[in-house]
Amino acid sequence: MLSVCMTLIDDDGGREAFKAVFEKYKQRVYSVAYSILKDEALAEESTQETFFYIAKNFSLIQGLEPVQRESYMIIAAKNIALSAYRKEKKHLSCEPVGEELLDDSSMSAYDRAEIRTALEALDYEDREVLYMHYALGLSFKSIGSSLGISAAAARKRAQYARASFKAYLEGGEDL
């Protein structure tokens, strides 16, 4: 996969920079794809497609700050995985409420169901911020950059989402 992508880049310096980006982000891109697709082969295919897309647009990505580059990579991986999912026509919610987030043997099935219900009751934007921060481990600065909002706005949105999530769990009311 790497050699195919490298043929899309014109200069040797760009190839070396792409190789470094590939090595740094390949596992994270795969993880994002797998979290959406829940299938190793599809996630691998989506990862390849993501890096092919990145290679075609590498001159744009090269000039980005590291935080912006990371956000760009994650969003590209997510969008390409969602497109792959739609092509496969499997039933999987686009919202980031995956089994891997709730796979905790210390929780009962009832608790996992309650948490899933509370997460699904949140607005998509709130779930997305929580997913990006807690599941993907992105900073609020990265989240803000990828969503086109400030880091403070991303932090505030996460704070609101956590409060809504907590209120739902405690009272069971609709959000």
C-alpha cells in the first residue's frame, strides 16, 4: 500500500515526509475505520483508501500544523469509513456508540444498555465530541480544529454533553 501511495508524490522529500506520516498515523486511521466498520478486512481497505486520498492531497497536508494534520487524518478516515459502510449497506449507526466503548466485563448487560441508551439520547454533535475526546483521545484543541470551532467551544460542548449524559442516567429523562 505504501509503495502505491508513494508513486503519487513527486519529490523525494515529499515521499519521506509521507512515509513518516504513514508510520505515525496508520494505526490510528485503522482504529477509526474499524470502530465504524467492525470488520477487519473493510477497515484495512478503508485505511488504504484513506492513505491513497492523503497521498493525492499531500501537498495540502504537508503545510498543516501537526494538530490540524491529525484532525484532517482522523476526519478523512472517518468519512471514508462511513462511505465504505454505506456501500456495504450494513446496519450500523453513524453515531459513535460502538461496542468497543461499552465492552467492560465489570459492567452488567443492564448497565451497558443504560449507558448505550443515554449516549443515543444525546444530540449527534454532543456524541461526536465525547467520542473524539474519550474514544479517540483527541485534545479539545484537535476536536475544535476538526469541527471548525475553538478549543474552548469544544471543551464547553463536551462539558454540556457530560452534564446531559449524567442527567439522563440519573433521571432517565429525554434530552
